[in-house]
Amino acid sequence: MKTSMKTIDAASVAAALSPHTAIRALQQALRNGLDPEAAPPRAVVPVDHGQLLLMPAEGRTARGSAYAGVKIATVAPDNPARGLPRIQGQYLLLDAETLTPLALLDGVALTNVRTAAMSAAAADLLAPPGASRLVLFGGGPQAHSHLAALRAIRPITQVTVVGRTPERTRQLVEGFPETAGVRVMAGAPEAVADADLIACCTTARTPLFDGALLPPHATVMAVGSHEPDAREVDDHTVRHATVVVESRAAATREAGDLIQVIDRGLLDPAQLLPLADLVRDRPGGPAVDSGRPRLFKSVGMAWEDLVLAGTVHEAIESRQADE
């Protein structure tokens, strides 16, 4: 039977993937047995004006439906000066059995939701139930997405935004939507000393704050880098925190925050806790020490895009069947 391929724009991706839906879809896919360690590595291809990122995957959604797919994303560092996005991309979703193209999704919208949902899926297992004070490093789409995703799992009442300059920080604070019961303010890196949650959503290549300031109950989510020579958190944070990753293989291949500590013999890769083990919560599985900070280091993996692209496709198919 011939199937026509759908084109799914950014608005449709956002409409089908509320933060809660995306978070639960990722957690359930892991709970159902999806193995991030088996996921193909990201291909990073240098080109004259940036990078091409190719991310293929095969797997099942939370509903159990099987798909294959690939995301192609471009990173052009000079684009913001041209008034263009730094990151652009598309996601091609395929039927797993026939490899027939099913849908072409806006890759940037998918990535924005996916990255924040993955952070929240981890924070949901790591952060105290009453966590309410959030420090956001960065002010781009990921900062906005993280606020929405973290509000879906914790009672956020205070948000401190840390930008590169006072003027930029002021603009970022004013740009956040007014939300009842949430106070958004500008701040400095030292604000982590009073934080419950810290989201690092930047293009920084050196640490953003002094890890010695972190309170024992804090949960840090570092999502801004996936290169061995870039990092957002310092040695102290990595060495004194319980470190949770999407997969050990991906983390030791791409997470500069961790690689630079491992290479100096200051962290044993075997100490990295795979998020899937925490999600499945099997008897005798890893325990999280509540007496020290928790760090979730994410590099972004192809299986996450696949699960959410499939979830979007299923939601649209279901809605059309009801019309």
C-alpha cells in the first residue's frame, strides 16, 4: 500500500509534544527496554563554514511501534551575525519494516523539545520533589524549553537567568513569558549556591560556575556541548557529584565535561550511571547519593529524536483518524 510522506512543521511538532508528553515518552521508551548503549554514534562532518551532524537510529516509541530515522542538522557559527539560526535541520522518519519514508519533521523544533525533555526526564529522578529554585545559564531556545520542561516535573517558583552581559541578561529576563507564581530575575553565576536545579544551556567552552558553591541537594543539567574540548561544568562539579549520562559510550566519546576529567585520571568511567538503569529501577540497581550534588551530562542522542519523532507521527495519525 502506497503511503504519502507527511511534512510536519515546527508548530505541529510543538502541538503534538507537550513537555509532559515528551518526558514520559522518553522515560517509557527506556522502561520498555530501549538500549542507548547500542545506538549508532553521531557523525560529525566538518565543512567550510561549520558542521554537518548526521544522527541515524532505529527503535520503538513508548507505544511499542518500530521506526527508523535520521536527523541531519547543520551548525553554522557565523549565522547569528547574518540574522540566521546557528542550528538548522530536518528529521526523516521511516517505517522500520519497509523503510518507507513516513514524515519529514522540523528538526530544530524536535531538538528543542527533545533536549529539554531529556533533562527533565533525568531531573525527575534526581531532584528533590520540592525543588523550586532554578538557575538558567543561557538565553536561547534551549533555556526557554528547559524552563517549560522543568516546570512540568517540579514546582518552579524562582528562576535566575545568567547571561553573558548585564544588558543581554536583562533582555532575556524580559523575554521570558509571564507565568503566574514564577519570579524571573537576572543573576550571577554565584546564584548556584542557593539553587535546587541548574540548567546549563550555552555554547560555552569553559566552566560557567564554581562547583564548590553547589549545595548537596542540587541537580545540574549540562546540555550545551557535545565536543571533547568543550565543557560547561568544572572539575569540582564532576568529581563531587553523582554523574548520570545517557550512555557511557556516548559520554566518553563526546562529553568534554567528563572526558577532560577522565583523561587526567580524576574520574573512573565505570562510575558514570546510565539513565536507563535509574529509569528501570531494578532491585540491586544503582542508588543516587542524596548527600551530594547530581550531574546529568547530556550530549543528545539519535534514539531520543527517533522516539519523539515517532510520538509526533502517532499523535497526528491518531488525530486524523478521529476527524
